[in-house]
Amino acid sequence: MISLNFPTTPLGILVYVVGLVILWMVVSIPVYFAGKAMTGGRSDFGDAMGATLGGAIGYFVVFYVVSFFLGAVIGASAGVFAILLALIVWLAIYRAAFHTSWLRAVGIVILAWIFLVVIDYVLVHAFGVTLPDFFPFV
């Protein structure tokens, strides 16, 4: 079982929040480059940060709400529907943030994941650090 230990002191909370903002910015970098590549340079870093934050929140909310309500009706298989619907919402948020088509939104996601894997590989081999496991299927 996963144990989550959240900070309780003001300094601990500040460090935690700053760490989350830094992680958000780092994760937005590959989305920025993928967005630039897929939109012909029309996107900016603000679009990437909005897509990253909105996508994560949308995915989380839809996944847990659908799992909770549909789980009461159809049982454990509700998780599959929840994942599919959450991925569609995630893509819709990327589509809206980058003002692009569904296919280009899929391209942004795939390209961003490739960039993220490369960045993670470089961080591991250069500094011995890695990004946290945040992939939805791990």
C-alpha cells in the first residue's frame, strides 16, 4: 500500500508547493516542444502549462468520478470505461489549449511522451535523478 506523507509545517508545505510547481514546469517543457512541432510554432509555453495542468486535473476528476458512479452500477469493469473517458477528456483539453485538431492533439501527446522519456533518460544519466512515476498505466 502506498503511504502518503504530506508536510505539516509551514516550511514543509512551502517546499512541497515549490516542488510541485517546478515539476509542473519541467513536465510542461516536452509538451511545449511537442506543441510547437505539431502547431507550426503557434503555441507558447503558457499553452503547454495550461494543457499540462488542465489535462492532469481533467483526467483525475473524470477518472475518479466515472469510476465511483459507474462502479456502483457495473462493478470493477468501470475502471476501463473511466480510463477511456479520462483519456478523451485529456485529449480534448490538449486540443482546446493548442487550438488544434483531434489528430494533432494525439500527436502532441505522443511526441510529448517521447520527449519526456528522453529528458528523463538524460536526467538519470547526467545527474542520477528521475522524474516521478506519473504515467497512468504504471
